[in-house]
Amino acid sequence: MRIELLALAKKAIAVAIIALYSISHPGLVNAQDSELIDLGSITCKDVLIASGADRDAVILVVHAYLLGEAGQLKYDDAKLGDATDRFLDACVAKPDTQALAMMRERLKTAD
């Protein structure tokens, strides 16, 4: 199970990187204007209107950023899954909120 999870995480990270460079929705990234992606500019609305793999990629990058920010190399799958569910619910209620801030708050309340 752990080996499969690690392989899935590596694949998801690769997909996240590719997706973030290929998403053309304003707010997420516009590859024609810039190669830099500002995580602080991504709103909940941007995440909600992204589809499938694009949405998963953005959520994964936000999770990874916050884990790195906290200096954590280990994570609890169930806790992240629960935080993601609460994040998406909260985003529906407040779509103009910065996605990074919303996820940070959901992870704090998951402790």
C-alpha cells in the first residue's frame, strides 16, 4: 500500500507541475504571459471551476506547499483528505477567498 501511495504521489506531483503550466484559466496561470505561477493569486473560484486532473493538481500543489512551509516530510492521508473535503465545501461558500489561505485554515482545524 505504501509503495503504491508513493508511486501515486510521484505521478500526482508530475501531473501537478504539468497541469500548472498548462492551465490557461486567468488566476491559475496564463502560459502566454508568464512562466511564474503565484500560488497567492489562486482563488477558491479558480479551484472550483478547474476540472478533474487540473483541480487535483492545484489542490496537490497547495497541500505540498503548506506541508513544506510547516517543515513536514510526513503527512496523514486521512487528515489531508478530510481537509480537502472541508476546503472544497468552504470554497463553495466563499469563492473569492485565496485558496492557499483557505486550505491553511482547513488544515489547522484538522488538528
